[in-house]
Amino acid sequence: MRIFASGTAATRLIASSRSLSSSVKMAKSALDEMTGTGAFNRTPSTFRDFISREKESRFPAEPGRYHLYISYACPWASRCLSYIKLKGLDKAISFSSVKPIWERTKEGEEHFGWVFPGTDSEEAGADPVSLNGCRSVRELYELASSEYSGKYTVPVLWDKKQKTIVNNESSEIIRMFNTEFDDVAQNPDLDLYPTRLRPVIDEVNEWVYDAINNGVYKCGFAKKQEPYNEAVEKLYEALDKCEEILSKQRYMCGNIVTEADVRLFVTLIRFDEVYAVHFKCNKKLLREFPNLFNYTKDIYQLAGMNETVNMTHIKKHYYGSHPSINPFGIIPAGPNIDYFAPHDRNRFTS
């Protein structure tokens, strides 16, 4: 049973946290991004270069040149993988996934983070390193910059030619994938950030990110009651707002799929399986929002989207990598929702 293995990993994490005196000072993970009031405060990404269609660009949009490192567990990385699938960029941009449960990234140090399996059979869905010989995402960052001292996060958009990180900010990576590889994309006509809808997409993204995408983390990582109360109230106000919007139209910005839907989906698909339990977002389940729940099934059933969701990895990571929240790494048995079940969103005109 993988559950026992998860508990073992959590036990190792707990042991490491009890011997911090010998640790190297660094931003280890999201668990460390706390304010003095006990509230979670996410720090910005660091690598912010762009791939461009311009041939003279430092990072031109050459098929086969770039590799995307992801974790199926990570909603931010899943955004980027969603674009590869929706736009049909599989032949232009390669990708690989880390193991779901954090492990020690360097002998003698206390940092636990994303690592790659040693063999194809070690972890279903995770890929052994085929580039650079790096054993962990941390080693990728250190290869790109010997001076780097921030978090070792995914996604990582890697340039095989220059052996460096182009970008590790998902909101920027998806914009690149939306337009810059259209010459080689299988679905070049799909524009998830159309000019006429950009003002409304930007507006939706702003409040969805703050209250929902990042809001579930504010609930789950809060170390005091007051910031938790504030975050959970804001979260459910935003979910109610989504429910109201989706009672009138098929998608968040009208009756076509946009960037805003991809960004919202990656949180919703994890909600009942993880966030309701692990992050204490339990005032109301996703399944109790008729429009949101059917909408989530609708997005999941878009061509290629189900390939971006590995619920085994999602549950293993959250329940097995946060010992301060789930000390024994026990993975709940359910609810095992069937997102291929019929939905009612066809009642709206596409």
C-alpha cells in the first residue's frame, strides 16, 4: 500500500524539522512563507524571461528546444501542462513529472522538495531524469544559477540549448504557450486570451487567484485562527460569486473557454479530494455547488484535460508532504469523484 510509504516520508520530514540547528537558511517551501500574524504570504517567482516568435530573441520559439518540468500535484504546473494539451504542443515542448512526495534534496541539509525517480518503475506517472543529470528540481535551479537562494518550485520551463531556466511563473508560461508556438501547434486557432475578452479575463483572474487559487493555501497554511477565518470567508464568497456567474453562462468569461477557466479549474479539481479535508475548506463541498461542479466536469472533459489530472499524485503530495498539517501522512480513501460523469453545461450556447 502506498499509504504506508507516504507515512514514512512524512515521518522523515518531521524528523528533519526537529533538527533545524544544522539546516541551511533558505526559503524551503510554501510552508515557510508566513507573516508574523500567522497568515500565509506567497513570494513571487524569480525567473521571468520570455520565449518569443521573434527569431532574434534570446529564447526563440523553436520546437524541441524547451522542456517543461512539472508535478501533477501542483496546480500552478498543471496550468502549463493544460496549455500543452489544449493547444496541441506535445511535439513542440517535452515535459516530465517529479515524484509526488517531497524528499531530501541534498545530503546533510534539511531541505525537502521535488525529486525525480531513479527508474521508470519507481513511481507511476513520474519520469526519471533524461536531461542534465539532475536528481531534483533544486539541482536544476542551482545549475541555472549558482547564486540562487529562493524556493525550488515547479513549473520550470527549461532551455535545453542554453541549459538554463527561462521562466518559473505559470501565469507567464501559459501566455507564451498560448501564442508563441502557434506555427507548430496542432490547435493554433485556439486563443485562450482573446483580445476582446482580455479586460474581463484579467479581472476574473485577479479575484480568483487571491480568494480561490491562493485562498485555499491561505486557509490550509494559516497558523492562527484569525487569518484562517478571513481566508475561508473570502474563499466562499468567491465560490458563491463563481456559482452565480456560471448560472448564466457556460464559462467564466462568456460561452468560450479562456485562460480564466484553466486557472480556476486546477483548484476546483483538487477541492473535494484535498482542500476540503487537508486545508480545512469544508464549509461547503464543490459537489454542493451545482453550477461549479458541472462546470468542473465540463472542463475536465475537454480534449486532453483529463491527461493533466493525476489524482494519485495529487493526494500523495498534499497528504504526504506537509507533516505540520498531516503528521502521519495518512491519505483519505475518498471521495473518488467521477469527472467523466454527464454534466448539464450544454444548456448554454457555445
